[in-house]
Amino acid sequence: MSSDRLSSLLKELEPFFNCPLILNTRHHACLLKLGTGIMLLLRLARHENFFEISTRFHHLPDSPRLREQLFKAALQANGQYPRDPGILAFTPASNQLILFTHLPMETISSEKIIQVLPPFLTKAKLWLDALSRGEVPTLEGGGRGGGGLFGIIGR
């Protein structure tokens, strides 16, 4: 996707966010601070094959026990069914938890992004609020995991 196409896609998303979305052409990305405290990154990823929506959480607990509970909850959230948009991952380099989703570029549209954003932002806010209180988020929706390790192994 060219910078021109990405710029036009961001322009189409401006009514959803009710503000201008400025493309950083060097990074092929747009960083947006929402009123909810979420820092949302919209960008091209993986050699421009995917459109990525992501946010990073900076409030990870210092307690090893709480961190272990947090990582277990993140794995459970990743395995919930039906799957919410967004995968939780940990990056040790910056000691941050990341929530992200990738949408294939060949089928990308502003409508598809707008469809994914509300549940993604709901999940991001749930995790942001819990982490800022030093708590492990409570998984909502009552969905059951796919079973076994990452939903791969059946029950």
C-alpha cells in the first residue's frame, strides 16, 4: 500500500475519531492519543502486507506473582471464543504488554477497520484500567477458550 492509499484510508477514518489523522510518512503510521488514555497506533506492518492496529500498556506490575497472573489472564484472553479483536503479547525489550490486531491489506477498507475498532478499544480500555490499578483484568463475555494450549489441543 502506498503512502497515498494509507493517507486516504486515514482520511476516511477521521469521522470515526472526530479529529484529523496525520500520517507519519517515515514510519507509515499514525499515533493517536484517545480521550480514554489509550495510545492507538495505526500502521502498515510486515512489509506492507498487513494493516496493524495496536496499543502498548506501560503499567505492568513489579510483583512476580501478579505478573504471572497477568500473563495467564492474557493467554486466557487470547484463547477466548468467540475471539475478540486483538491479541495480547509481551515484549521483554521494553517490558510492555501489547494489544494488536492485523488486517490483510488485500481486503482492507475503512469500513472493515471501523468494524474492528469498537471491540478492540473496549478490550484495550479494560486492560488499561486494570493495569493502572495494579490489577489483573477480569475476562468478560464468559467465552470459553478453545481448549488446551492456545486452543490447539482438544479437550
